[in-house]
Amino acid sequence: MNILDNLTTITNIKLTSARKSILELLVNSNKPLSYEDMKEYISMDKATFYRNITIFEEENLISSFESNDKKRYFEIKKTQHAHFICSLCSKIECIHEKLDFVMPGYKIENIIIKGVCKNCMEGKE
């Protein structure tokens, strides 16, 4: 399902040009993006960006998390997966391997693993 083609049928969101530009960036990215990653590709101020992001989160279209650099990162909700954040270089990687983490009586929505990435371990960064 292409989220942009079906947006009005799966949500109550009107597809404005601002919303379309944000969603296109997120749909076409293979990693979570921050406002700073997207701002040169969108023509809106920061307040408009975050107003639209809030709408997407309320409609359960995107998920977000905060990284070591205190930036908020966003991605389209596809399949639930964890993220690895390097404590040294702050690189973010999606972990698509199944992690069997269960807490009886709780609903896990996001798993963030922090440590040192392969490149930093090898002294490449």
C-alpha cells in the first residue's frame, strides 16, 4: 500500500502540499529522519513541520524517538522494529532482526538499543 495514494481513505487527513512533502521524504527514506535532515527539502517553517508531524503521530502513520543528539527522529510505521544508536558517533540503524522482548501486561511500542557501532569499534569514525 502506498501511503500517499491511500492517505485520505485510511485517515481523516487532508493531503496538503506540506504534508505530502514530509510524507514523501519519510516514505522514500531507509532510515529515520529529523527535522534538520528534511528542512532543506521542504518549504515550510519549523512550527508548520511539527504541527503536521503531530497530526501524523495522532493518526498512527509515523513513529518517533529522541536520539543522543537530542533531536527527534521520525519514520513511517511499517513493521515494528528496534533501533541501535551509537554512543560515540550518534549513527542510527534500524534493527530488523526479531527481538523477543516481552513484559507481561505491557505493550512494547519502541525499543532503543545504545552502544558502540561496528565502525567506531574498528576506529573508522
